[in-house]
Amino acid sequence: MTQPMHSPKPTQYLAFDFGLKRIGVAFGNSLTKTAKGIAVVEAQNDEQRFAKIENLIKEWQPEGLVVGVPRQPDGEDNEMTARCERFARQLEGRFSLPCATVDERYTSAIMESCLGGKAAREQKGRVDMGSACLILEQFFLEGR
């Protein structure tokens, strides 16, 4: 009698494209290595922001989190680098989930280009979710 084949259980992730006004959120897993935009978090303050993220974590039950960290084209930090790194540490601390960071240079520009300039500016939420998808897919490409 042959033994059933067991494949390792895929790890589920939520990825975040952090912004001061909006945070794009995507969901994916390590088996398919694909991502799907699931939400845009808009909040007036950190308390509201983290309450909404907590609801997403309860709903999607990820085993890990990924945050995109922007940098200058030459790899140097920009004005948002430290904020995104802090956000990643806050997520890890608040929700007791491992949180990885990924270089997210150009993700928003890529999404705006894909959606077409003016249309993209009018649909910022789609850009933010799409950027979160690219962040998670980059994480998978890096083999993490």
C-alpha cells in the first residue's frame, strides 16, 4: 500500500504598502506565490489604523506579515524608509507575528503605469492594493 503524499502546508501572508493616508493590503501564500489585493486601510490615527489591521489579521489569519520599504533609486533611505521600518516593528510587536521587509522601490510607479496615469491617480486605493501585491510577490521571488 502506498503512503499518501504530504505536501508542506503553505504559509499565508498579509503584505502592506504603507502610506501616511492609506495602506494597501494584499494576501497570498507560499504555495501559489501569488498575491491578491484585499483592502485599503484609511484611518485618522494609529489607533484606528491598527484596529482595522487587527480585523484583517483575524479574518485572514496569516502566519507572517510583509511590509514594503521604499528607498531612493540608488538604494539610500528616503523620507519614508524609517516610517515603514517602524510600522513593520509595530506590526510584529502588536500582533506577535513575524514581519519581513521588502525593498519596494517603484511599486507605486509600476501600478500607476499599469492602470494608466490619470486613471491611477483617481483610483489610489487600487494602486495601493496593487503595490501591496507586488511587495508580496517580490517577497516570494526572493525565496523567503
